[in-house]
Amino acid sequence: MKVGILGGSGAGKSTLLALIPRLYDVHDGVILVDGNDVRNLNLHDWRRTALLVPQQAPLFEGTLRSNLAYGRPEAAERELADALRVTALDDFVASLPLGLDTPVGDRGATLSGGQRQRLALARALVSKPSILLLDDCTSALDGQTEAKVLRRLHETQPGRTCFHVSHRILAVLQCDWVILLERGRITEQGPPEELLERPGPFRALYDQQAFDLGIPSVSDHKSCPVGG
């Protein structure tokens, strides 16, 4: 299951996502996982099951390998290679003389913003969480690279539940369900292809971003790139 979460600045996207691994606790209502209140689960185990990848995930002084395998030092080489391929870092690492043994510097100082984000995402994949929480963690990537990474992620992780916060509507068109937030409230939700078929906030946001990107809007083009 892939759930996209959209909304403007301050809409509550990150707060909603942070409720799942209990960075905050709800004051009213409950968050249930398989019928269990998350507040009744072992916090350490739960946060390994529901893993949050923030927009600015911390990296550590060391090598690409030590950062990649931080959550599972016992991970096999094949698992590291798979994570690099999904996050489109495999060619970059292959071009380095020291490969995965390349130093990254404190906080990943030797890497670009997009490379740091993809390394943090790859590290999360190596940890094998059942629920992956992506808090705008591909924001530093160009649209083409982001689409490639998300497509590979969804294709290679079919059994994993993924929540994806993004400010780019094209990034959530591959999701099964989309939630649109405004001032902490859900204004619209449903499958993206259905939301595009009817007038509403989601369709208006798509048309606005399509104009900015120079691609056809819904009204200009009956075939929208859902699932692309």
C-alpha cells in the first residue's frame, strides 16, 4: 500500500507522519496498526518497524558503507547493492575509486544534497522496515531522478506499506491513495486517478504545478501520467 500526503506549508503533513512512529502522541482518538493501539507497542521495536526518513536525515562521519549499513551491520553485500540500485546511487558509487569505502565526511559533507537524501533512503531500505515513512526525503532531487527512485521503490517493495509526504504532486501519482491536507484537516482523499477526474483541490493543484512544469494540465490532456 502506497499513501501520498500533500498539502501546503504548515498543513500538518510532517506532524501527521510523525504520529505513526510516536514522535508525538495523539490527544484524541487512536492510531491502530492491525487493530493495536501504537501506544501499547514496544517503542523501540515499533520504531524499527515503522521507520521515518526525514527531509534532512543525519549522516555520520565514516564511509558510505558504514552509513548505509548503520541499521543492520550484518546486511549482505547483495542487500547493500539492491538498496543502491533502488535509490539510483549504484552508478555514482561504482564511479568512485574506493567504492563503498569512500569517506563521506561529517554529516555527509562530501556529498550533494540529493546524494545525502538518497543515501539516507538506501540506509532505511537496508534496515527492512515493514512501514516506510518518507517525509519529503526526495525534495533535493530533480523531478526525473525522483520519479525513477520512487518507481523503483514501489516496484521492488510490493509488500511494504509506504507513506510519502511531498510538495510535488507528480511524486504521489504512483501512490494507491492520496490525502490532501489543509490546516491540519483532510480536504480530499482517494485514488489519484479518481481525484484527477473530478474538480477539486487535488485537480487544481495538479493543474497549477503542471503549468509551472510546462506539462499538459488535466483540462488540456485527458491522459494524465498517473502511475508513470
